[in-house]
Amino acid sequence: MSAPSHAPEAADPPASDAEVSGAAVSGHGDSDNRSLRQIAWQRLRRDKVAMVSGVVVVLLVLAAVLAPLLVKWFGYPPTEYHQDLIDPGTRLPFKDPENPTDPATGFAVTDPWGGISSDHWLGLEPTTGRDMFSRLLYGAQISLLVAFLSTLVCVVIGTVLGIIAGYKGGWVDTVISRAMDIFLAFPLMLFAIALVGVIPEGVLGLTGNGLRVGVIVFIIGFFNWPYVARIVRGQTLSLREREFVEAARSLGASNRHILIKEILPNLVTPIIVYSTLLIPTNILFEAALSFLGVGINPPTPSWGKMLSEAIQFYETGPYFIIYPGLAIFITVLAFNLFGDGLRDAFDPKTSD
């Protein structure tokens, strides 16, 4: 999996908190004392696209977190069948995904609007009759959970190794840099497909979809850390020569103190910005695995799996492809645009 094409370039690192707090910044003809965060917030507020995207991101996260309540109030459980709502003459033989040996009969939705009603806002899923609205909400839980956790793993590993490589230099930097090259050479998608299929149940006490989520998070986070590490390493190389680091070193501060108290706080902004650009890539990766059948197991909803199951109905019911496809598109676009806005807001080269 490749890094986002719009990853932030290694620019001059932001000033330290000590330098920023006392700096007088002139803006719009008036002299004021705004911090770097205040300046960034002003820039972000003027970026209407980024602000709208941020609102969409917040709403998506809230919808995923509150999915059980929303389904309880406005819909039906995502695994509940509704065969009684379909004309018996439209039923077709199918295998129950939860009981593949059961020769049950299901149905195909032949309604021109896919069974949309006041009870089923987005209609019913073909061959199973499950509520599309509730399945989209629960699918958001899986996609965002995998994306956030894998990004967290990636950021932690990449930050630790990147800051050590940039600060220590020498053979330490060489070893870590060569490790980055090795990890970047892995065909991640093929490796994920192979690994998900061979890991036995019960590893670390995880089974079923808990194991699948854990494996996917591990694969994405553990093999994508070089992208974060490169950003952090480049920033650290510049920061270690700054005056406030030299001052701390001259006062006898330990390397640990300098890394944690002086350098790391100045890396928070580029790390946050890059994380918002990495999350949508991880959402697409999880959707691709589920689409290929090696992601989340049915009947647990997943946007990628919903796309895969809807392909066979693209001629008679294209809306069943549109729903999960549109959910993925909106989520990825919102995170990308919001990440671009954050990058522009915190970029010290951007004119205020």
C-alpha cells in the first residue's frame, strides 16, 4: 500500500512553545500576540472546505459510535431478516450465510426502489432482506475502528523510531533507515491476504471478527510505520540543531528529556496532520480486504463486503452498490480534505 500522494512535505519545523509564546505576530495591519495554534485556527476557519469536511468527519464518527442507539430508534438490527415484507412470488433460492448447510429460501428485492419505506430508509439488502441503513451504520464502526487503531499503531512505531533515527544519527540512523526501505518493499496487500487466512483461531485469546480486526490492524500499522518515520526523522534532523535544544543540552539535560520535553512537542502538529491523511488510506485498505473476502466475516456488516455482495445485482438494483460505495467515497474525501486543510493551516510557509 502506498503512502497518500498528498503527504505533507518536510518543511521547516514549527517553532518551539518557548519561541512562540513570546513572539509578536502582525496580522491584518494590527499588532497582536497570537500563538502558532491561534494563527493556524484562524487559517483553518477561513478554509470553508476544510471546515465542512471536519463537520462531516465528526458526524461520521458520532454515527459510528452511536450506531446501536440510532438503529434502535430509527431502524432494525443489521442481521435481522425481513422476508415477510417481500412478495413470495419474488423469492429465489439462496444459502443462508450464517447456516450454509440450511437449504432455506430467501428473496431478491424486485421493488424499483429496493424496498425503501418509512421503516427501511435505504431499503432492504438483496437475498437476505437485512436493513441497509443499519448495516451502513455498523459498517462505519468496523471501517473507522480499523482505520483509527491501525493509524495509532503506525504513528506510535513511526514516531519512536523516526525521532530516535533523526536525533541519534550515525549507525542508528542507518539501521533504522534501511529497515524503512525493507518494510516499504513488502507487497502489503498480498501479505495481508496470505496472513489473514493462515492465522489460527485463539491467538492472543481472540476469535472470529475480533481476531480479523486485530490481524488487519497489526498488518496495516506494523508495515506502514516507515511513512510516519520518514516525516518524523526529517523534522527531528532540523529540530536537533535549534537553539532551544542546544540550550537544554548545555544545561545538562539528558537525551531522554530533550527528546520528550523539547523535540516531541514540536512534532505533534506534523504527526496529527499526517495521521488525518493516513486514516482514509487505511479505510480503503480494510474495504479492499473485505471486498476480496479476507476481511470481516459475515454477518457482521462491512462496507467492502457489502460492495462485494451487491455486484451481482448491479443491473437490477444498482442502488445496492451506490450505498456502500458512496459511504466510502464521502468518508475518504472528508478525511482527505480536512487533512489538506490542517496541513495548509499549520504550514509555516503559508501566508497569514
